[in-house]
Amino acid sequence: MGKRFTSERRRELAELLLSNGSVQISRLAEQFQVSRETIRKDLLFLESEGIGQKTRGGSLIAEPAAERPLSSRAAEHTESKARIARAAAAKIPDGATVLMDAGSTTCEIAKLLVLRHHLTVVTNSALIPPILAGSDNTVYALGGELRGSSLACVGMWTLSALQSIRGDLAILATDGCLNRGGPCTTVYAEAEVKKAMVRNAGRTMLVCDSSKFLQESIVQFCSWDEIDLLLTDDKADPEQIEPLRAKMEIELL
């Protein structure tokens, strides 16, 4: 196995952790053809991202929350998601370039954008392009590896395509954010795509129902300081919402 760029190597390390449960520094150094010190730095980085817990001989991941299929999540909190979707769609400026990630709430937003004109929508969701295909909007489907549970495209192809795109607005979902410094997701590869969307957008909107503030998730993809607008429902716990008001605009729907 040849040498990897740092970001690609760390992504593969995270995938090994998630699939195997633990890894050893000596074996990783041999596998990736880098020094043990480089692997140690990689594992410290993954630990800082909430993916693994460093041990003397390697890294042992924290047990992630089980990822549930998109089809089952789409059937939950439907009224809240509908309100959030209407509010989100209304805040998208005419002619904007919008980066949208995969999720049940972002799909609800996409359904409303069928009525809009001259938007440019860039997404890693496999569901959103067919929704918007017949609309008066330009749609770019990001390629990459398709994940069966979330129907999201991830990986180096997806990230490479995003590098050349600058959006006016990123609309992102989260799997949970309880006791974390920002929104999170259950899968490292999807977190990398969300991070790229945050970096490449002028503004970032987080859309989620209030249940996400009661759920833990393993990989933080940005800090609360990087979110410009949070749309959630009015059942959100005030003790968690109020401290965030100094960092961003919040609407409880």
C-alpha cells in the first residue's frame, strides 16, 4: 500500500477503527508506510475528533451510536421536519448556490425547492437529485461511494468535487449533538463531506428536530461558532439552546 496524503490516510484509519474496533501503531505504520510517530499524530487527531480513545499500543474507538437507515428516520418527527423545511426553504435567496447534505430533513427541504427557480443545488444525497430533476433549478450530484444506510455519497471523489465549488449557503443535518461542542454524525466519512461544505459556503444553516439535542453521536463535523443559523422545533431543551444564542441566530418552530 503506497503512501497516502494526510487527510486520506486519516480517513482510512478512521474506517479501520470503526470496522475493527481497535488498531495497533506498529501494524499501521507498516501498512501505510509511514513512521510510528506519524501514526501517533494521526491517532491523536482522530481522538480530538471524538472518533477514538488513545491507548498505549494503539487506539480503541468509543462505541458509536448505531446508525439507523434513512427510511426509518424519515418517518419520525414528520410535523417538526415539515415546519423546519418550510422555514429553511424560505431563507434560501433567489439565484443562490446551495450545498445540501444527505438527511431526512434536507430531503423535505428539497421537495419545496421544486417550486423555486434558478437555484443551483449541489448535494451528496442520492435522493435529492431525482426530487429536483424536473424543476427549474440546476442540480449537481456529487459522485463517490454510496452508503446504503444514509444514501449519501462519501469519499475522495466527493471531497475532490467539493474543492472546486463555492456556495452561498450550506444546509446540513446532524445525527446528534448532546454534550458536544458542535453538531455530530455517526460516520467519519460523512463528517468529512459536511466539513467541506461548511468550509466552502458563505453561510451555514443547521436543520434538525429537537430530538437531536438528546442524542449522542461520535464525530463532530464543525463547532457551534461555524453555524450561522439553527432551525429546530420548539420542544428543544432551553438549557441546551440558550447558551447557543450568543453564537448564532436560532429559530424555534
